[in-house]
Amino acid sequence: MHTCDSCQHQITTFADYFSNNLYTWCTNCGNYGIHAAVKRALTAENRHACETLLCFDIGCHGNGSDKIGGYRFHGLHGRILPFACGASVANRNLTVMAFGGDGGTLGEGINHLIHAIRGNYNVTFILHNNLNYGLTQGQASSTTKPGMIMTAAPDGITSDPIHPMRFVLSLQPSFAARTFSGDVKHMTETIRAGVRHQGFSFIEILQSCPTYNKATPHEWYQSRVKDVSTLAGYEPSNIAAAREISEDIENQIAIGVLYQNPSSRPFMERQANRQQVTTELINEVAMGDTSKLFDAYR
Ligand code: SF4
């Protein structure tokens, strides 16, 4: 049986991720279901809160960073991935999850997404894609559909949107999945698969934002999604098939694990100088006295 190194817990329960802080999201926001799914997935995978790091970007989802138990970090807008990838490198025993919105991830921080995928860092990343900047009251993001009237865009959006899955699959990721915030069970199973994956797991969650995006509520997604695991012959190791099936995001929207490289090796496994090393970088920093080095640059 698994025993937590930090607190000697043998099993993880839903209560380990409980927080007394009250949620501040709007009624029926998709973030409620996503939070529940994250907690369920980590519990089901027996990833105790003492061995898990949850990293939140700025955005409505990030306002949930103090409404969940365990170790958490709330970073700068669009910059959560460098922090999360660094944490996964520093301590391979940690389960690292990161969360970002479509605004921060595909706007300010899009470069970080590219390099997190290239490096194949051992991080499960959740993209909260609600098609707008909700926290700042409904401005257009990189995924807002053309023609939509948004705050500060009364005549409608004219720029073409980024298609997140098309973009990510063009970067040859090791894991790419999609789910939607109206189905906690499906989100839970998708996140579990991402957490188990060795390498960078990209999970797009199509999220409802009933306050600023009334065009795509849960019912809209519910009537359009189809789970690829129910399709005869669908093979998630075939990236060409994933590219083809993930294109449609208007009528028949493919969800589930769209692509997974079965031979994925995370960043640290590719480092020749770490192969025989049994310590983690965080242990090695503690072994050396770096105070003199810092003193030299005061
Ligand atoms: Fe949720 Fe949208 Fe409200 Fe933000 S603005 S809390 S995403 S419903």
C-alpha cells in the first residue's frame, strides 16, 4: 500500500483537498465542476495533498486557488507554466498540476505553452477555455469566436480565434485531451489519465461562463460532444487521427483522450546526468551552503 512520505497517510480522501474558504464564482460557473473533478481525480489516483502541487494562473479559475486544500501557488498572468515545470524538475516525486485560462495561456503566456510541450515536463495542465477574459468582465480572448459582441468590442470581434487543440497537436505533444465542464465524471476520468501520463499532459476543458458567454452554456456542449473512447477503431496513439477528429468545435466536438504517445519520456528522464542520481534537486540544494555565493553579490 502507498504511504505518503510527508505525513504517513496511506490513502487519500476527498477531505484532504477540502478548504473552509467560500467560493466566489458566479452561479452555475463551470469552475465548480472542474474543482470537484480535480479533487476526485487526485483522490482516485491516491495523490495525497502532501505530495501534490497545484499551480494557478490569474483568472476566474485562479480565484479557486484558496478554496482547495494542499500545496498551492498562485502566479502571474500567463506565467504559471514555467513555475510548474520548474517544480516538476526540482522534485520528481511531486505530482504537479497547473491551471490557466484561455486568456493567459493563449495570449500573454502562449510562448510558455510551446516550450512546456517541447520539454515534455511532467505536469498535468488544465486549460479553462471559456472563450473570454471572465475575471476582468468579459473581454475577448484568443479563443473568442468572430462576431461575438464583448465588453470593449460593441461591434463584434473581427480577429480569427486560435483553435487550441489544432495549435497544441501541431507541436507534437505527448498527451492531448478534451472534456467539458458540464460532465464531472468525464472530466474526472480525463484528468486521471493526464495525471498518470509520464510527461506534459494538455487537457482542454470547454468551460461554461454563464455571465459573459451566453452562447455556449453546458447544454450547448452536452448536445454536441462525442467521446472518442466510444468510437470503434479510434486509436489515441495516432496523431493524424487526433488532428482530424479534433478539428470540429461547432457541431460534433470530440472529447476524451485524443492523443497519447505511449513511448513518452518526461524531461528529467531524458537528462543523461540524472540517470544514476537518487536524490532530487531540492535535496541537493539543501546539501550545499549557498550563502557565501549570495553574499558575494550583495
Ligand atoms: Fe465563472 Fe464566468 Fe463568473 Fe468567471 S465570470 S466566475 S468564468 S461565470
